[in-house]
Amino acid sequence: MAYTLANLQDDIRSYTEVDDGVLTTGVLNTIIKNSENKIYRESDSDDNRFYATSNLAAGSRYVTIPSDLRFIRYVQLTDSAGNQTFLEKKDTSYMATFYDTPGTASGTPKYYANWDANYWVVAPTPNATNLITLAYTKQPDSITASPGSTQGTYTSNKYQDLLLYACLVEAYGYLKGPADMLQYYMQAYQKALQSYSIEQQGRRRRDEYQDGVIRTPLKSPSP
């Protein structure tokens, strides 16, 4: 069954055998959001991949970070002739020494770096308006907010066991519940996370024609 917020809250209270007098809606929403963030940090997901396009302004090397960005995967630049290239990622120290007068337009950017929490930076400083495509991992939707609260999210609709076990680990920690139950759900969460990671980072990124069908080696006794 796909989870809505109400379904998930009911199951957490049912599994922990605690009513809404202890696990209030506010407490449960915090537990759920912490659990979602834990899953997103521990395993990559295709659902969180996002793309945004923008134009680099001539003479300006700073680019505003999208509000939902968690980290940049790659940056692709298209020049005025339509040629596409990938920018190389560098450290900020490299960017600071690459060009001694960054306010002056100097060429087509070749490098990019994370500058601070609000901007990333390119070098050389653009001398023309170039189109860039930013591929990044975004902050995922939470089931605690609309529309996920009623429609569910990618995780709650497809990987209910993973989300439930993650929430139960957080819930038992909050309740200071029995150590054996906490350990049980931690193990259940790790198993669910492992299978989730195998699918997201393995099977979904394979091509049967190019990579071949996944086969399980069979032990065959010698005749």
C-alpha cells in the first residue's frame, strides 16, 4: 500500500503501540522528515535528479544556486556557436588564483566551483552570454508537505518498507523504547536501504543490451 501522511502516522503509532497523546502530529512530522533526510543522504536516487538552464552574464562569474539544490552533479556550457562542453570542477582556491581581475570579462568559462551557500562560480569570467545547463540533486519532496501529504512521494509510494523502518528507528529513539526493538528495526532499515541502493544505483543504471542480464553464479558440483 502506498503511504499518505495519515497512513504513515497511523502505522508508526500502531507499530510502537503509542497513541497521539505521546506521538503528536508535530513530533511525528519531525520524525518523518528526519527519516526522509537520512534516506536521501545515505543513498542516491534517480528521483532527485534535476536540471536547470540559465544564462551566464558577460563580466559576471557568479551564478545563483537553485533554492532546492543539495549538490551539483555536472555543468554543461553551450557557446554562441552551439558547441557544448562540460566544465571542470575545481577548488575555490584554484578559482581565486585563476584570474587576478575577476570583474573583467576574459573568455569562455572552463571551470566551476562551489563558492558559498548561495553562489557557485565559473572561470574565466564570461566575455559573452552563454547558456549553461546545471545538473544537480535537488531537495526531495517531503510527505509532510503538500502535495506529498495526500498524494505520497516517490519513496512513500514505491519503497514503503524503507520509509517505515527509518521512521520506526527514529520513533524508538525518541521514545527511549526497548533496545531489542530498536536494534531489530535498525537491522530491518539497513536491509531495506541495501536493496533500495542496489536498485537505484545498480539496476536502474544498467542496460541489458550493453551490460548483459544480471546472473547469479550457481555452484555446480564436479561430476
